[in-house]
Amino acid sequence: AVQGVIETEKSFIAAPSHSQSRRLAKIAMAKGNPRFRIAGLRLSPAGLPAYGEPTVALNLPSFGINTTFAIMRGTLAMSGNALT
């Protein structure tokens, strides 16, 4: 509601029903308009199981964030004792 109408061109012609098309559109819209974007996140070695996963759940109470994130790209690099 804050951003207004966001126009996209997605085709869900292969969906067998109207309700499935709506669900797919809702998922595509949520991925295209995330509530939060984080860049340059560094993790301790305890975050290694998240490497290679399509989504991760982050709980950062000091920032008021407790949600699931889609990972767009990432590298596995050691910088001191942190993973990037």
C-alpha cells in the first residue's frame, strides 16, 4: 500500500487453475518486493549450514527483523574469523 501498484509481466499460463495462478503471482510479488534487503552479511562459522540454501530465516531482534530471506548470491570467504 505504501509503494502503490507495482507493474510486472509474469506469465502463469501453465497454471491449471485461477487459484494456483493467484498463489504463484503472490509468491513472485513477495520475492520481487522484499520487506528487507541485506547486503554484505558476515556470519560466524556457525552459519556454514546456511551456505547453498535458497532461503534462510534470520532473527535479528536488535534491528526488529525476524523473517525469511531469499539468498540471491554469496561467496564463501574467510575474513578473519567470519564467513562472508
